[in-house]
Amino acid sequence: MEMKKAQTIKSTPLLGAHFSIVKGLHNALYEARAHGCTALQIFTKNAQTWKERSLMPDEIDQFEQARAATGITAIAAHTSYLINLTAVEKQKHTSSCRALEQELVRSSMLNIPFVVLHPGSHMDRGQDDGIRRIAESINRILDHISDLKTRLLLETTAGQGSSVGHTFEQLASIMHKVEKKDAVGFCLDTSHIFAAGYDIRTPSAYQKTINIFDAVAGLGHLDLIHLNDSKKELGSRVDRHEHIGRGCIGLQAFELFMNDHRFQDIPKIIETPKQHDGKDYDQVNLSTLRNLMIS
């Protein structure tokens, strides 16, 4: 009798994309399910304006119903791009702190587990001053929120201009100065760390970079990964995302991330270019990543 060849069953990864809320917060969850996702990222408001929004009870109910219907619980909200906790101008700093506080409040009301933040730009006052101001701002904001249900994730940055967070040491230093450490974690963006000078293109380079992150910041504090290829070369310090495998990083790095057992339970989100010429590139990039899984 001929023995049947053993089949390799691929596990289902916590994988998703950033989806629009134009048709409603809840619709992003259904859009994620339509793409076969088990995770997603959203804005809870217009990311290009200071204008805040209050959640209506029916919005919260619809979001909860959509979460139950889709089974997607690995959700992240991304803060407004306008926020800069190191802003020198008093009004800009005040607006930034208020915007972050409101984002944390909205996400807590929606039971979204993670809020992703670009730490800020020190505006030529030096990284030490920037790190101090970011941590002090976070401490004040967290003290204002009585029922926090979400974790604030400091995202690695590409190092453009005077941005803070392009070295693992900078992120670790911010967390060290945050008083409520359980309320803060990290989000690692592949395009950003590559642009910042951390190579991940080969198994040896990948392992070296992940080991450095672990030693400096701690993998135990890593809660989310953004999987993006880079339009720019290693160490360019320019933040430009590209389709998976079509940029300067290449496919092998993403195969390593998708098959690293240490990241099995960490949600992975793509922020790659969207539709073009009628083609759904979210589906293309998600399929590329799923096909990279070995087991």
C-alpha cells in the first residue's frame, strides 16, 4: 500500500492592512475580512486635521458587532500625522497632546488594543531634549486618562529630518522615562528601520538586527509589526513605502519575518501603496506575504 505524502498545513498568520473608515469605522472590519485578514489598522478620525471627533453610541455598537461578526480582534489605530510631542511652539505642543489623549480615549471606547504613534521631531533642539519632552508628554497624558484600555505603541522612524525614534536606543530611552510602562510598547516598521540603517535583507543581517532590538528595546515590548518594502536604499533616512518584494529590501526579509516563531502572535500590518489602474494591491501584497510562509 502506498503511503500518502504528509501535507504541510500553513498556520493562519495575524496579518492585515490599513483600511479606510470613509464608509464607517465598522466597515473597515468587514473590508479586512473580505481581504482574508485576521488583523487591521485604521485611523479613528481624519489624520490630516486637528479637528477631533466624538464617537456616537451607535458607532461603538456597530464596531463591536463587526468585531464579533468578523472575529478580528487584533486591531490598531494610528494617530494623526500632525502630532509632535516635541513641538517647540506651545500651541502646537498643546494640540498634539490633546490629539493623542483623544485618540487614546476613542480607541479605549472602541476596545482597540493598540494605538501607534510616531514619537516626534526634536526641531533641532537635540535628541535628548526630544526624548525628554516625548516622555514627559506621555506621562501627563496617561495621568489624565482614568479608564485606559489600549496600549500606546512607539513606532520606529526612518530618521527623516530631526525625527526621534530611528534608533532602538532612542525608543528604549523614551520607554525608560515613561512612568506607566505597562501602557507603552513598540511598533517595528520594516521600511523605517531599513531606511534608518538596520539591514534585514539576509538571514545573518536580519538576525543581527532583531538581536540588537531585543538587547536594546526588548522583544517582550514589541506588540505590532508594519511590513513595508522601501523605495529608498539602506540608510537613506527617507520614509517611502513600496510593494512587498518590489523595493530595496526584497522578498527574503519578509519571508524571515513571516516565519519567525517569535513573531507568531504579533499582528503584522501592511501600509503599502493602494489601488492603481483598478488593481487591488492590498490583496496582491497580502497574498505575497501569505505565500512566503513555510509552515
